[in-house]
Amino acid sequence: MSFRKVCVAAISAALSVSAPLAPARAQDGGMWQVNIAGVPLSCVDYGGTPVRIYVTNGLDNVGIATRTQQGQPIIVLNPNVFARFSPTVQVWWFAHECGHHALGPYNSETNADCWGVKVMRQQGLLHSYWQLDQFARELASLPGSPTGHLPGPARAWNIANCALS
């Protein structure tokens, strides 16, 4: 699947503000699409498999990209943690988690960061230097992690560079 097709499947509308995480349910309780900050979002993995999305307050994180025991790709999101961020960053978090699945063998935290912001830019969700600057400032306060997330300022710098490349 081409990068463009994955991008279009990942983010499909212009950014506006509304209630976050409004679901379209799949049969097992997961969702095929979620509405974050007024943007209907879905995800497709590297091989073209749709990714189910689950929402729970029980996650000790903003979100994770993982697989079920049967190997199906899923994204799990915590709406309470999402609510701490601006609408632009909320959409980026989803795009970041989708990037983990969409990138396949190129998956890493830094690559998912970059993939997410590039998709947002290509879809017109980041459309000004001011918006990118505010987005980067918000991410600059995030801590790094042992799993590969860069410390906040380095992560924000990397993401801004990706958006501009």
C-alpha cells in the first residue's frame, strides 16, 4: 500500500473542535473509526489490515499501538489523558499510534512521531508556522521514556523538523 493511501486512511478530514473520541463500534467492542477533535480517524497497518481502536480509562498512558493474541493490530486510547492536550496534539497522538502500525518494519517511536506529523501536514491539519510552533511547545514538556521517546525538547524539535521536511 502506498504511503499516500495509508495517510488518507489514517486521517480523513480537516481539523475542527468537537467532543473527543466519539466511536463507530466494531463487533467486538472495538471501533473502526474514532472522532478526535472533530476529525474522523481510522488506521490501516503496513499490510493493509484495518486497525481496531479501543477506548479505556484503565490505560496508564495516552495510547498504545499493539496486537491482540491473535495478531490483529489495535490501538488503545485513554480519553482522560487525551483531554490534557490541545485538539491538534490529540489528533497527532492518534496519528503517532497509527504510525506504529503503518510503518511496519520501519516502526520506532521517532519514526512514528515523524509519520504522524507528516500525515497531519499532508492532510491540511497543520497549516501554519504558528500552529506548528504551539504544537511543538506543548510537546516540549513531555518526558522521554525507556521505550525510545525522546525527551520533550528533543522530541518537539524532531517533530517540527519532520513537519517542515
